[in-house]
Amino acid sequence: MRSRPLLSVAMLLAFLGASASPLPSPSPAPPTLVVDGVRVLVQPPPILVGGRVYVPLQRTLDALGIPFRIRHGVLRARFGAHRVRLQLGQSTAMLDGSPVGFGAPPLVRDFTTYVPLRFVGAVLGAQAAYDAKARTISISGSTIGQTGSGFVLSASGGGVREGSVSELNTLSSPKTITVLFDDTAHTIALHDDVRVELHDVATNVVRPGVLADLLPGDFVRIDVGKKGRGRAIQDDFGVRTGRVAAVAGGEFVLEDGHVIVPDRTTQWLLNGAPATLADVRPGDRATIRYNVESDEILQVVLGNRRDPVAPSGGISSISVDPSTPLRAGQMLRVTMHGAPGGLASFDIGGLVRDVGMREERPGFYGGSLRIGDAVSIASSPVVVTLMVGSQRSVARAETPVSASSVPPGIGRVGPLPGSIVSSRTPAIYATFLPDAVGVDPRSATLMVDGHDVTSETIRSARFIHFIPEIDYRGVVRVTVRVADFAGNIATRSWSFTVRP
């Protein structure tokens, strides 16, 4: 019956449109420039001329971090090992001594030099696109200086090797990693103290890691020194979690509507044990890790199944303490009653394996795990294994474990930092991005110009929102603070200007 009011509104609008004089169309807003996912406020803004998109040259180079100089009508820029020379007024630039065309010569408007958007892609090697419907120009600087083989040169002599992890050899000396770029394999020797940084692009959470955290198929960027050895690895991946709603035809659907299509290379774990797609059941909690470049499903971890794993053989009960989420530095203790004289250990999902448990008294086993600085565990099951002679018993604790060593992210905020707004009572907000442990909405606080306005906000696990009842003028300073259920705290401050 919801269609009737909509139909009435449509008829009313049609009547008004037929009987009223048309209003003059407002001038379209200039295109918005977004660089590496961040909106860049440039004045003057990008323009459209003859169906072609132009961006302000100097402002765009500044946003991409490319040093340049302009003398006597000639632009000279340097990025990595590449050199660009552009004679203003020409539609061809010299890149490392070779001509590269970009369609149309630069324009000068209001004392500002503009270049076609194609210049950014063809000459600088960045990814650039224009969304006419959204009137948004998107530029990604991650490919600037790309040589075509997945290696970005640096002026210091080293560079960055990009690609998807094919193989990691931690037993060789030195340790090596092999990555694939355009179906070509590249093997890089690693420093003994190589740094690993894990970046979950779905939540924009970055945390330190170790080599064991890298999975085949992950997209990585390896910082390579002059001698060709990897000094640091940035591992970019995406993680999606949710409960399985349906399974059919070689794929499954999460309750939020996402369709997961694994392939033969996907790794599977169910309650810490190897599994396959055939083991997936509606109601399972799934954690999916995927390649951010290809969307390939790398790993599916299934846990928290509603049908319990019954104790078998010599295990009679398992306890987990504490039952609440943990953060870095805290201890998890797992105890088990079972047959005496055995060897016991516990796993946490597919993330932590073979943590030893000591028989503290006959038939009572205990083991502890300290949560480290690179841990992200989302409601994963604790599975205990007990070996007594040749008899192997396996059981799962009723209480799953959640732990995170990083605070939640604070994503979009408004009004935008550094922006100028005309409303004296602007909506002030911030969005939250949880890691493995959910955001505690009760922890969120909002300070505006030194005053705590939390009691006047709307709070949830995803955002905090405030509409002031008093007028603001001039510079307004905002601070948001939020914590997850493990007690990890995040804070962000910014300011904007009210100018009616």
C-alpha cells in the first residue's frame, strides 16, 4: 500500500509542473577534485571546456606531492626517476626525453594554468577519471612513476615493488617473497628485520604485523633498497564479516546482501580446522579476506556455528577467561577438564595455533596467551585438542574470543576540516570504523569549542551526530573520542569556519 502516497505526490508534482512557470536552472557546481580518496579544495576549481575536463596544474601537482618549477613558460617536474618538461601552450610533453601527447594544450583562465585531465594519466602515470553524474574528478597517485613492470623507481636508487603474493619462503637465508605483476613473477630477498604493515582497506585500519600474516594473493607494496633487498612491506587487503544467509551454486550470500564467490585457491577454515565450501551452513559467522585489486577471495574463516561441537573422547569441559573482548597486553586464559596424562593445546579460529596447555593437576589443563601488538580476532572459536596416547580428542569452547590491538577508526567527519560553512548551526558528525572488536557507542564523546555536548548528540556504533541549538561564528574546534569494547581509544580533532 506504500505506492499510493508516492503516486499522489507524483500526480501533484505533474500538476504543478504543468501549471507553474519553470524556474531558471541554477548554474552547475564546478567539479569536485578527489585525490587518493581525499576531497581537495582548490581555488579556482576544475573546469569543463568543450566537453573536456581541465584541472589547475599547480594545485594538482601540489596535491600529488610532485615538485615542480615554471620559468619562462616551461614547466619542469620530477617524480621518482622520471623527468617531465612541458612548454605551456603545447599539447605534447617530454617524459624522460620522449614526447607524450595529452590531447589539448593547457589553458589560462583567471591567471591560472589548467591542463586536460588526460595530462595527469598520460604524462604522470596516475589513474584519473571523471564521473559526469557525480561531477567528481578522482585521481590516484599510487601509480605515479610506474615503469610498467610493477616497480616504482625512487630518486634515491631503490624503489617500490608491487604485486600479489605468490610465495613466501621464511626458511631460506635470506627470507624471500615472490609477487606476481601482470603474470610475471618477481622474487625479492628480505632484510632480517623487515617491517610489515597490515592495511585493511575496508575499515581503513593500519596495524603492525609479521611475515606470517601475509597470505597468498594479498596485494603488497615492498620498499626495496639500493641493493635490492626488501626493507618494509605494506600488505593491502580487505576483510568483510557477517553471517551466512544462504548457500547455493558454488557461492554463498551474507545477511547484508554481499555475494561471496570463492575459487579453487581460496583457503577455508571452520572452527580452526581445514574446511571446504561444502561445510558452509546458513547461520555461520564468516570472515572473508579478499584481494583489493582483483576482489579475489583469499580466505574464508567460519566460526561461532550455532550447532555446537560436542566434546569428544577425553575432554569434559572448557572455560575461557575473560569472556569480554581483549586488547594488546591483556592475557587470555583457557582451561580444560579431561583425561589425565595427556598433551593439550588450543587454537583460536585460523589465526592462532598450537598454544600449549600444561597439566596443572591431574585432569586439569591450562594455557595462556598474551594479546600482542598485531592482533585482530573477530568472535573466533577456541578449539582445544587433547592427546592421550594414541587417542585424539577435540572440543570447542562455548565462548568465542574477540581481541584487537588497534583502536577503531574515525572516518568521515563534518563539516570538513578547514572548510567554510554559511550555516550558524551546522550539523557536526563523525563516522566510526571498527576493527575486529565492535565500537561501544556509549564511549563516544563530542567536544565543540571546549564544551562537552555529548548529551545532545545521537550516538550509535557507526556515528555520532550533533545539531547545535546555539549559533556559532568564526573558527569552530571539534574533538571526537570513541573506544571499542576492548577499551582501545581513538581521538580526532579538526576545525572549520562559520562565515554567514
